Amino acid sequence: MLRTLMVGAAAIAAVLPTPASAQIDAEISLFSRGHFKGTRNAIAEPAQFGSPLVVRSLVVAPGTQWELCSGNTYTGCRQVSGSIASMVMTVRSVRPVANILPASAGLRSGGTDLGPSLRGMASEYFVAPDEGGNRVAVQPGTAEARSRRASEYCRSRGWRSSVHSRLQTVAGTVYLADVLCVDPGR
């Protein structure tokens, strides 16, 4: 009978996750020592720390990307998309970053319709801006070129300017991504 109870308890234990082994899909683990040793801080959502953490190694869940920031308000950030066994960084805030977009992101079937956006009363956000069914290409170079091209795109969509944009490189071509168009007068 004791053997039956032990086998039953082992079967239940195998099915139920324990806090130490459970990991949320979009989690990042920050370690106080290199090679994934020392104190572990598991984080699954944006966080700001009262006391800075000195991170010497980290584990990022596969398929996710995070920003580690030296500032309390997500400034001075470094993006990571894979585990790092040895590093040194003082971290005061962290947050997950959206997955990297494929070259065809934002295009509807047939590739001729404008991609989706999120529109508000005074702004519109474009994940993967496109014109005529093609992603908006940007000549690689300076932040000014990106900013100028994003503002041109926003004006072509009826907005006054762009207040945020990123670049995405796909197969050697640089595209606009994450463009936020605004019209402060609305």
C-alpha cells in the first residue's frame, strides 16, 4: 500500500508544475553571477526596480525579445533576444519587445491592400508601413533619414508628422517599422 501511495504521489507531482520549474512563455531570468548562477530574478512583464540590479548573465525565453534599460523609465536600453552567459550591466527597468516582423508583415492577402493600423483621435500606429502593397524602404544611414522618411509616410496618410519610428532589416533591405503618426491639432 505504501508503494501505491508513493507511485500515485509521483504521478501527481509530475503533472503539477512547481514554482521553481514553471516558466512563463515570455519570461526573462536575470542572474547576479555569470553562467546563470547566483540570485535569479524571473520577470514576465515590464518592471522598474527601486534598487538597480547588476546583471551578469540572463536567459530569454525562445522567440521573445526584451529591453534591459539602465534608466528607471526605460531609457538607455539594450535589446536582447537570446541568452547571455557572461555580461555586466546595471539594470533599472526591463520590458518585453514585440516579436520581429517578417518582410511581409502588414500586408493582407494578395499584397495589394494597406496593412492594419491602430487609429485613435489624434494618432495612428503602423506596425509595418506599406505603400502600394510594398513595405516602405529606407536608405540605410542616419536616424535623420529614418525620421524624414517616417514623417513623409505620415503626411501621405493625412497626418502632420511622425513622433516614433524604427528600422527593420530583412534580407539586406531596410524598412520602416513601428511608425506612430500624429496630428497635435486634432
